[in-house]
Amino acid sequence: MKKILSKLGVVGLISLFLMGFTNISMADALSNFTDNSYLVAEMDDGATDADAVAAEEAAEEATLDTGDTAWMIVATILVIVMAIPGLALFYGGLVRAKNMLSVLMQVFVTFSLMSVLWVFYGYSLAFGDGGDWNAYIGGLGSVFLNGITADSLSDTIPEFVFVTFQLTFAALTPALIVGAFAERIKFSALLLFMPLWLTLVYLPICHMVWGGGMIGEWGAVDFAGGTVVHINAGIAALVGAIVIGKRVGLGKVAMAPHNLPMTMIGASLLWAGWFGFNVGSELAADGTAGLVMINTQAATAAAVLGWLAIEWAAKGKPSMLGGASGAIAGLVAITPACAVLGPVGAIVLGFIASIISFWACSSLKNAFGYDDSLDVFGIHGVAGIIGAIGLAIFMAPQFGGVGYDEGFTMMSQLWVQTKSVLFTIVWCGVISYILFKIVDAVIGLRVSEEDEVSGLDTSSHGETAYRN
């Protein structure tokens, strides 16, 4: 599998390269000086009026809305709760007891480190003007948040609020990857890989989709992070699981989740916090925010039912783990689509995504033999792809969607969505593979077999989650 992935890297880079390049004249020169003076004065008056109108429009655009601001502050806090403690507890309950604290630590510290890097240079590269390179990456004009003050506005909210809201996305996305190589990665390797991945994978994709770059210019729809967050994290997770290799004793030693109630609590926090993630992406308290809210709830609930139905049919019993996994699959699938679908379309999309994710986490995973410990690819990667592409169909008015932008049809939108997904897969897959190999060569990715068997809580951090 590693050799195949290595060979595909060259093909992927070539594909990535190819996808990226896919008066009124003066009248009567003999007019007298008085007439000319009158015309100039009249033009000056017109220019003054135009300037006044432009200034007035700019003032209207840059007006602080306290309702929007209050909501965005709450939404930002909700996304933080998604990660810590939501994601940390969700992952922590899924690993063995001897690795509980290591997973909590990896999520907690990744979220913290990415937050600092976002302030240093992440925001500038994601949302700044990249000049000649703007199709792919932003510039360095706002490093260390230079030029942003308490009075700076982003539409109707303080720019610092927008910076912090986007920070939570940048900090959460790398933390999702942790689940793929849980129970076997060196903590030092994680701390080296994550900043490299943020810089070379997340920030360019974020800029290309949301920061005025190439994918956004294509007309791709990604309201809250189908490509930027979930496909990105899912592909990196798959690559990481393959490069790092399987856990010691997989298939021979019991590796069941040690605390499913903890996982259920984490999934519930993720579900509730996701409203900040999705609804907050409207950046306003308005009608679209309401549409996003009902779509997020409906799709997630349908996905729970879909996962349990297929699990019951395939395994004979529905499980709590299945319900929690279905909820996450539904949340992921609706993320890119939540502002363009109707509620019924959201239900159908969530139901379909959960069934396909179940297949990916069982049949697909077993067929290829990779050890994606907590099914990051199977849920985030696969459901993200289903949502990003499926929205092109369900946003049609006949399915209750909002319809297409001028010049787009269902087929043209479907092609743009597919192209954006393929581009993200290749960009993330190739660069992630290179970064994992670099980190492995420099300090090594895996702990020793002895440390892995004893558990990362004690071997990496010198503490345990539980005491007898």
C-alpha cells in the first residue's frame, strides 16, 4: 500500500498542476475657456457626488451590528466546546484505558498550538491578499494580526471576532486527524507534523475556498467546511494511518472502546457545538442562519437513524457507538450543504451519508487493511465527500433547495463540486504523505513497541487516567 501511495504521489502532483491552470472623446477643441471651465466644474461636482455615494455605501457596509456580534461570539465559543472537551472525550472513550490521557493531550495541545500559529501567520495566509499567488495562498500583510484593531470590522462584526471564529476551524481540523493514528504516535512527532500540515495543507485550501482563491472562483459551494475541514482531515488521516502502520496486536488483542458513555457525551457536545460551526458560518443572525439550523438538526437526526438501520440489518443489533458515529457522519455531510438545501433534502443527504460511511468504516476498511484507529477517514473523509458532491443535486429547487447561481445548472455545479473535491484530495494526500515521511525521517513517527504495549499515558506522559 505504501509503494502504491508513493507512486500515486507523482501522478497526483501532475493532476494538481493541470487542474490549477484549467470613451467619450473631447468635443470641439475650439470651445472657449468659459465653456471648458463650466464643463470641468460640472465634472468635479459629479465626481464629488459619486465619491459621496461611495463613501455612504462604504459606511453602510461597515456598520457594527450588535446582534450579529453577540451571536458570533457565542458561535465561536460553541466551536471551542466542540474540540475541547467534545472531540477529546469522543476520541478518548474510543481508545483503550491505557491511552485515554494521551488522546486527550494530543487534541488539547494540537488545538492550543494551532491557535497560536493562526495569530502569528495563519489568518494572514488564509484571508490575506496573495498578489500574484492569490489563487493559491494569501499574503503576509496581517502577520501577528498587524493592522487589525478593536475598531476594525469584517462586514457587521469586529474583525477580531471573525479572526477568532476562523481560528477555531483551523485549530479543530488538525485535531480531527489525531484519531487516525491514536495509540501509537510519538507526541514529539505530532508536534512537528501539525504545524507543517497547517501551513502547507490547511491554509492554502482555506484560502482557495474562502479567502478569494481558485476554488471559490470556480463557483464551488462549501458553506462551513466540507473540503476545508472534513475532506482535508479525512485524507490526511488515511495517509497517516497507512504510513504509520497498524497498531501492535491489531486483530489479535482486544481493542474495544474502554468508555462508551464518555464517547456518547463527546458526541453530544459535538452535536450541540456544531450549530456554532454551521450556523455561525453565516456570520450573521438572519434567515439563512435559521435555514442552516434546521438543516443541521434534521440531517444529523436522520443520519443516526440511517446508521442504526444499516448496522441492525448487517450485525443483528444496533449499538450506542453506531448511533454516535451516525450523528457525526450526518453533521459532516450537512456542513458544506447546510445553507443551500431544504430540510427534506438535508434529511435525505444525512441518511445516505451515514449508510455509505458505515460501509467505509467496515467493508472498505477491512478490504484495504489500513488501521484508521477511530475511523476519521471513514466518517469525516467519506461523509465530507458525499456532502460536498451531493449538495449539487439537492440544492435544486425541485428538491427544496435554494437553486443555483446564475450561469449554473445541476450538471455544471456537480462538475465544479467534484473538481473541488478531487483537487482537495490530491493536494492534501500528496503533501500529507511527504510531510509524514519527512517527520518519520527526522524524529520517527511511532513510539517503540514496548511503549505502545504499556500504553502512551504512562510511557509518553507519566500519568494515568484512572487509579484503582
